[in-house]
Amino acid sequence: MSYLRFEKAVMTNLEESLRRELLRTNRSGAYSASTLVDCNTRKYHGLLVVPVPELDDENHVLLSSLDCTVVQHGAEFNLGLHKYQGNNYSPKGHKYIREFDASLVPTTIYRVGGVVLKKETIFQAYEDRILIRYTLEEAHSATTLRFRPFLAFRSVRQFTHENSVASRDYQVIDNGIKTCMYAGYPDLYMQFSKKNEFIFQPDWYRGIEYPKEQERGYASNEDLYVPGYFEMPIKKGESIVFSASTSDIKSSTLKVLFQKEIDVRVPRDNFYHCLVTAAHQFHNREADGTRYLLAGYPWFKCRARDTFIALPGLTLAIDEQDYFELVMQTAERGLREFMKGNPLTVKIYEIEQPDVLLWAVWSIQQYAKYAGREQAYAKYGKLVSDIVAYIIKGGHPNLRLDDNGLLYSNGRDHAVTWMNSTANGRPVVPRSGYIVEFNALWYNALKFVASLAAENNKQKLANELETLAAKTKQSFVDTFVNEYGYLLDYVDGNMMDWSVRPNMIFAVALDYSPLSQQQMKSVVDICTRELLTPKGLRSLSPKSGGYNPMYVGPQTQRDYAYHQGTAWPWLGGFYMEACLKLYKRTRLSFVERQMVGYEDEIDYHAIGTISELFDGNPPFHGRGAMSFAMNVAEILRTMKLLEKYSYQK
């Protein structure tokens, strides 16, 4: 039985099928996304969504959807599905779905009377091209297929509406047409593997509505342009391949291309393989050869902090050291440009955030554990030493090393940590001063770089860093440990944040901890009692003031909930690492049970991947972006840790 298979009862029940999303990507940041029944519920959904760098830094929906109609004896059966204003769904093609399987490539089986039609969809790995193969498995009489493309040609952050500016021009090409609605956009090439007739019948489909945007308090309806339809006969046993792309292709190669793309796919037949496939979806390769990790889909770009936190899990945990090195090569260029005060030549956002340098050192530390310390030093020894020296010398504009060995960062006016939501231009959680995870990372970085220096005959540097680390350790304990057994979240002068937050878990999970064994156990115990959920750690304890665990409603309401009680799987990864570090094999079964909570999500929200965040209260619904790199990464890294501790005696 397939791991990601859905029966008719789920597919025809819109309450079940519309909440399940499907994401396909390539390596350039382009993607295809919708629900299981191909009814778009977000403005970010679309059959072909691509970057258009000539216009801006956003993705753009070119082809919103493609409606297929089965024609027999003059009767038409439209397999499409759209939501219109007033909660009206049309043409209700979901009622013909017999089953859906996403284990290898998304495959939908439709039954219309005596007709059984199979649809398989794939996104070409290194081209902005969506491919759909239709196979007529059963038919007792002559059958015709008709295809209506719904065009948008707009940014994922906007909507399109009926207008007189949109061009209706098109040009016939090899088994298809090319068209472009607006100047500045690339041409959209729509082609079939079989000769067909295109009937020009331009019209606007008005009032299409996106319920996910309604839920989020945004505008939610638009009009889509349909230039006409393609029509062709199909025989029993025959397959037809459709291609939509920003470049043309020889139509006679489409069938072979489709099969080639399938042949290199890894079946998503278990939890691990789903996560590996999801990990690859974050890969991003630019034309100049630079490599990145996107922070998530559908709206995130490459963010520096996310990159360094996610990099070990998305690469080393699945034995892909080469991609770690490619991404780090690009990232090192950006880090050095930043530290020298030069303009960035890489597309990495938020590299100026004060903890980014610290997370970069942590990421390289994970590489050292995987590839060996000798190789890590040879490749990145100078980089980590330069980062520590840069911080000590006060090079960072918002990271000050005080005499007590702790790092100070001003976050009162602008969010500087991963808890970065804002409302009315101000941080919702204004974490400022001595921030607990910054200083846990700092102590860890000092100890790690000192150990590398000592191993490579740089004893003077090692001694200097060890001396500073000892001062940092004492100050960390004096500043953050409180009488209740947990750590203050931040301390800024006389301001102490007593909220129970998950950021203290890093002081336990990191290889070098400034805490004693008993202090570490106390932190883990409080995280277990107050923060742990089946979906990771809450961002705030229910016992703390301002607890707001439900990430729902309009933008402002969601901003206030974003880090005030919602649960984050990536934090759960560090929590489980802390548990295994402290209790080793005795906590294996506990961690394995915790992983079940993540596996439950694989077929519930975004199929085969993990959502950005979850409500902090039952039933812990997935929210936000449909796929989030740090979450996928930390679950994979936890699986690798489980494997490591399972083999330890």
C-alpha cells in the first residue's frame, strides 16, 4: 500500500481535500502548488509559478491552472475545480476522483462513466517547466480531451482583474501556442506531445476566490484570463503529455522527458524519504553557479539565519556533504563581504542579524562532526577564527562584547532574533541586551574554535579563547540562571525577562554548555513540563503572560501570536538533542515517540513536508508556510542522532 495514498472518500470531501496542499519545485526557485484536488486556495498557488528577475525579486503566477474536460458522445465532463464568491464551487470535477497517490509523482485517477483517466504531474528539476501526463486507461467509445488554461501573469503577492491592457495575442508553435499577457513578462509556452487544435475563445473567469487569503484577513478574489482551449482525441491506452514553460521544447521529446524525470525520483514510501524529498525542494541554484537554501515555500527567500540552522540537517543528515560545501561556499562569500563592509554579491537576506555569525560557526561545527575535524579545519578553520576575531574586535554594528565576556545586542526598536514578528513597526517580543541563545552560541563558538586552534598548533590563540570562554561561562550562569531552575530569556540592564521560552534549550543542546549537569537537567525538565508539544516546543509557556497559541485571524492578530505560544518543530530538534545528550539511550524511546507527532503531519497539511509552525494548543494545527526548511532539517538531524545513539553501547 502506498505511503501517500488517498481514497475517494477523502478526495471528494472538500473539508478534507482542500486543507491538504501539494508542492512541486525545481532548483531555480520556481514551483507548482495547489490542493490535492487542484483547487487553488491561496494567491501563492499556481500550476507554473516562476521568478521573473527582470521585474522584481518575487515569484509570479503565469499559469494558474489547467482544466481538463472529457468529451464523449457530445457530453462534457469537466474535471476542474474553482471556488467562486458566495462559497460556490464549479465545475466540481473532484467528484470524479477515484483515488490520489503522491508516493512517486502526484497521480490522480478520474472515473467518468466508463472512462478512467490517469493524470501524473511533475516539475522538471532544472527548468521552469511543469509536465502533466494524461493516460486514458479505460474507454468504451471515442474520447476527446479539452484543456482550458487559466492565466494570471501576476506577482504572488497581488491579484489580477479583468482589464483592457492584457494582451490577447498568441502565436501558434510546435503543437501548442505561446502568449504573454503583459510587457516585461516572459512568454508562456503551452505545448502537447500530440497534434491538437487550439480554439481561440478569449474570456475572463470572474470572482475566483481564495479561502486561505480570507482566513488571513487579506483580499481574496481575482479574475483569470482564459485565451481559449486545446482539443484532441485520445485512444484507450494512449498517453498525452502537456508542457507549460518559459521556453519552448520540441514536442516529440515530451514523453521521453517525462519518463526521464520520473526515473530519477525517489519514491516517498516512508517518513524519511518524504523528508529527503522535501529537503531537496529547498535547493536553489542561480545562473552564476551560487547555491542557496530557500527558507521555505511559498513565500520565503534565502535567509541567512535559516540557512545556517537548516544546512546540517538538509545535507549532512542525509549524507550530502557536497551540497553543504556548495552552499557554504556561497555563504562564506557573503559573510566575508559583510564583515569587510562591502556590498553583498550573493542573494542572502538578513545577513546583518547579529546571531548569524554565531549560527555559521555552529553549522561548521556540525560539519566537523560529520566530515572530521581535520577536514573541517582545512576548509573552514580560517573562517571560524575570523568570525570570532571580528566579534571580539567589535566589528559587528549590533553585537558588542562586554567586559564580562557576554555579547550585548540592541533589539528594542528592531527585532534581532529569530522571534522577529513586528506590529505597528515595533517588535512584538523586543528581546534586547544579553540574549540567552546569543550567549549560549557565543560560548559554544569560543570553545569550538579554541579546540580547533589547539589541535592545529595555535596554542596562543587557543589559550586566549579559553580564557575568554571561562569568563563568558561564569557570567552566563550569573546572568541567566534563576532560582526557579530555568534561564531568563534576556537581560537588559535592570530589565529581566522571566518568561519561560524555548531559547534556553540551546544552552543545553550545544556541544559546549556553560551550565552544570544539574542546571542542564533543570532546563530540560521545565521545557518538558511547560513547552513540549507533539509538534515541537512552544515559543512561550502557557503559564507566562501573553500566551497566545492560536495562529489564526488577520495579519495583526497572527503577528501577536507568532512567537507567543505557537509550536515550532525545529526547536523540538534541539530539545531532543538535549535529551539525548543528557540521558543518552534511556531517552531513545521517548524521542522516537516524539517523532510520531511529526510523521502524522506528512499526509495532513502540505503532503510530504512540514509546515512552518503549529498552534500551541490541541489539536496543534499546522499554520503559515506550507513547507519550512528549518523544521524539515531538524527532524532529519534528530533522526541521524537517533541512529547514532542507537548504535552506542
